[in-house]
Amino acid sequence: MSFLEVLYFIIPTSIAYAAPLIFTAIGGVFSERSGVVNIGLEGLMVMGAFVGIVFNLAFVNVFGGWTPWIALLAAMLVAAIFSIMHAVASVSFRADQVVSGVAINMLGIAIALFSVKLMFGKGQTDFIQQKIPRINVPILQDIPIIGPMFFKSLYGTSVLAIALAFVAWFVIYKTPFGLRLRSVGEHPMAADTMGINVAKIRYAAVIISGGLAGIGGAIYSQTMTGDFGHATINGQGFMALAAMIFGKWHPIGALGAALFFGFAQTLAISAGSIDIDFIQKIPAVYFHILPYVLTILALAGFIGKANAPKANGVPYIKGSR
Amino acid sequence: MSNRVVSLLVPVISIILGLLVGAIVMLFSGYDPVNGYIALWNGIFGDSYAIGETIRQISPYILAGLAVAFAFRTGLFNIGVEGQLMVGWFAAVYVGAAFELPMIIHLPITLLAAALAGAIWGLVPGILKATLRVHEVIVTIMMNYVALHVVNALIKTVSGGSYKTEKIQPTASLRSDFLSNLTDYSTLHYGIFVALAMVIVMWFILEKTKTGFELKSVGFNENASQYAGMNVKKNIVLSMVISGAFAGLAGAMEGLGTFGSMTSQGGFTGIGFDGIAVALLGANTPLGVIFGASLFGSLKYGANNMPNAANIPLEIVSIVVALIIFFVASGYIIRVGLQRLNKKKEAK
């Protein structure tokens, strides 16, 4: 492959890998900005991936070409409901939010696999017929160089994901709800004195994160794998968590980090087949661990200062100081 | 009700609630929960083979539980037991296969290698926490994935492109013909004694040494400890290192006892995450960890009998385990419930 051809392959694939990460990471931004640590993103994503595939298989005859899109909504709904468990535990029951998140992760994969065995009698689902389609944007795809990179064989979900990042930025920084969300995450007692219902905002934030992580999972299963089994998600949720931190708890930052991690994942799977000498010489393991190592470095302050919301992970108990 | 009784009741109620919800799930999925739990019971205690395998399963659970509990006592959440276990497993298998030594030297060195590998994997988040105040939860999660990919790459390298390492030398093996014969040829090995010895080690460090006192003190209040002249940073690093060493030994259980080699891993073993449950249920005490590990180890192994004997997917047990963690974590609400109950009684 020539250098340009390599780019024509790598860039669309990177964006495709990034889309589920963007959705999930921005979900994480909502939750953590409100002060609820959400390690459970992985389990919520698993739930979304599972519901997406099952809905797609069950209703493909009813909805035809629209099936994968409606499946995304179904996944969003179920994962949002599932995330209420995390909200109840961490907001109302004052549970350790990390432990509750770990429980959500274990429960998500357990429920999904249990249901798969119940429905299909085997460890993974059938393959779906209607994946999320790739589209070629008319006119724009004819632009030299940029066209084949960004506008050919593009997933509609990737466009949605990038748009979501800007919508999330607007919601968090430009609306009253966003201001309340951030204030609840920084100083819940001050927010409470100003008449903001801390518990309500936190519930809303966790449920939003559940819905977005559900969409993320359903995008992953309906673009990348086409079926659901125990290894379908396998760490994507934690990578989204990493993207959220690497993006410094900011929607646009998370977008950038997710795109970069998508790029690293693409290199990891395709480094061997790229005909550029120095890339071929790098063992794939370095690309595999790159997102995680970078996140550690970012946290350590080597890549700018990353400040978590002040009240992140602290249950708010009315009346105590 | 005294505080002590409530502290004991919370895990017990959580277990009962977990099993109850599990039964409801089975009922709604069209399975017979009574049959299911009988199959689970038989899978754990049914015959001497099952008992042997259950004890074998409990050994790494004890060590994983100790790892989480030890860090907890210093106020640290080591969610990276999974990764530390994996590097420990690999180190044990590598040293176990690469050298030819008499058993009396080889086995201790191999165990030490596993502990050391785990300790190094715990050292990184420890240092970052102590010097730069980086939250250990995120770093250890990231270290898990680094471990997963690095270990898989190492397996490929040392085995010359294969997905499985060589078998370890018999001089490094924890396998025991005696224990195996005793339990109808199960894979029960001497690892359980290593695990129990480590329980005593943890108890000794925490309760009988100055270091242990400092570690616990830092866990209670960093500022007070600092003011009292303790080196908080050193204690944080030390706690993560010891925790990692326990986790590394848990990996050695799998490498030297159960499997005798290491296969390329598609995902995590789950033992490390279950270790969180074990520690939580055992209230982070050495003795509690034995109980927690016995419960979760038994559930995990006994579950294997459920698909055959009762035709129920074994994931039901994972659901139950996750629910138990969830309920223990939500202990606040159980406490409130118990107090209300108590007040009503007193009012009468």
C-alpha cells in the first residue's frame, strides 16, 4: 500500500473504532462531572451491546433498514434503566462508588451471558443481517485526498458521535442544567444551599451516562462484531473511562482522546500489514498498551494538569460538613 | 443491637439477599431454583473430588482477597489485583520452566519471583499515589490492561510464537500426589497451605509489627500519621507493594498448582475482581478473608455443576456474586433498616 492508501484505510477505521468510545466517554463525563465515579461504564456498554444485537435479530423483519438505528434506542433505554442501580447505590445508599461500579460490571456481563444462553442455548448470539451501514457522502467524497479519508465508507454513527461531543459541550457549559451539574460535582453543599436538588441532578447524570454507554456498546456490536459473546466488549468501557480522564473530564477533550485511542487500536490490529518500514518494526503490543500508558502519564501530570471534579466519588450527606 | 452484631449481620443479610434474588431470577427464567441450588451444593460438596477442586479454587481467592484487603487497610483501593496476578502467574511459570534446580531451592525462588512481579506491578501505582497524589483506582485499572497485553506478548516471545508457555519443571510444581489421591484425583495442590500461611503473615504484619501499626494508622488518618512523625509516602508505597506481592502469589497458585503453564489470555481471569468481593465480605480482616474466599471460591467452582445437573447457565452464580457485592456496598441502607427494626422492638 502506498502512504496515501494507508491513510485512506487507517483514518476511516480509526473513526469507526472511536465512535463507541466517544459515546461512552461522554456518558462518563456527565456522571463524573456530577460527582459520581462511574467505573461501571464497561458493564453498561456490555448491556448496550447485548440489547442492540438481540433487538436487531428480533425485529429485523419489522423495521428492515431502520433496525440498527432503532436497536441503538432500545440499547440506550435498557442501559439507562440498568444504570439506575448504580445511581441508587451511590446517591441514595451512600455506597462506595467504585465498589458499586465493579458490581455493575460483573452484573452486566453476567446478565447478558445468562440471557444469551437462555435465548440461544449457546455462548454467543447469531450474526445480525443488518449492520449499521457505511455511507459515501455525495459530492464531498470527490474532494481529492480529504474525500476518501473522511467522507467515503463512513458510519453514520461516527458523525452522530462527533456531533454528540459538541452537543454535550453545549449542555454542560451553556445551559442551566449544565451549570447545576458542574456545581453539584464541585461543591454539593454550596449547590444545595442555592436550592439545587443534588440527588436529582446526580440521578439524572448517572442515567444519562448509562444511556450513552448503552448506545456506545450497541454501536460497537453492530459495527465491529455483528454478534454478541463474552469477549465482545472486552475492555472498551475501561478504554472509554481512560479517554474521559485523558480528555480531562471535558466533552471535546474526551472526543479528541477517543479519536486518538481509536487510532491506536487501528494501528494495533493492522500494523503488520502496513507497508511502512518503521511501523512494521514496532511490535503490536506497544499500540495495544498505548492508550493505557498515556492515561497514566496524563494523570501523573506529564501531559498537562488533569483535575477531577472536586466532589467526585464523595456521597453527599445533607447536613454534614 | 451492638455495632459488632450489626457489622456481622450486614454481610450475612447481603448473602441471603443475593441468593434470594438469584432464586427469583431463576424462577422468572423458567428454571427451578431449588434444583439449581441443590446442583450448586452438590457441585461444591457432592463428593471428595468436588471438595478437592473447591479447596483448590479457594486458594487463589484467599490471596486475591488478602491483596485487596491489605491495601484497603492503608486506605488504598487496589483494583489492579487482576493485572498483578497475571504478571505473577507469568513470572512463576517462566522461572519454573527456565531453571533446573533442586526443589528445596527452586520452588521458593519461583514463588518469590511471582510475588516480586506482582509487587513491581503494585509499585507503580504506589509511587504515583505517594509522590504525585494520582488516584490509585484509575492507575491500577490501566495497569491491568497493560499487564494483559504485555503478558500475552511475553508468552508469544518465550514460546517462540506459540500461545502457550512450556510446562514447568516438576521441581517448581505445587502439585501433590498425596492431596490428589486423598480427593479422588482432583487437582488439589499445596497452594492452599501457601495461602493460609500468607493469611498468618498478613495478620502478623498488621497486628504485631510497628510497620503494620503505621500502615493502619495511615489508613485511618494520613494527616495525623504525618503529624505523629510517620512517613506517609513510604507507607503508601509499601502497602501497594505488599498487596501486589499477595496478588502475584495468587497468580503462582494458577501457574504452579492448577495449570503448570500459562496460556495466552483473551481477557481477565476474574479472580482479581472477585478478590474485591472477598475482602469486602471479610471486612478486610485476615480471618474474614478466609470466610469470604471460601464462600466465593465455592460458589465459583460449584457453579460448574449447574449446567449439567440442573440445566441452568452457570452465569447465574456470577449474577449472585455481583448482587452480594452490591448489597454489601450498600451496607448503609441495611444498617438503617436494622436500626429501625431495633427501635420498633425497644418501643414495644
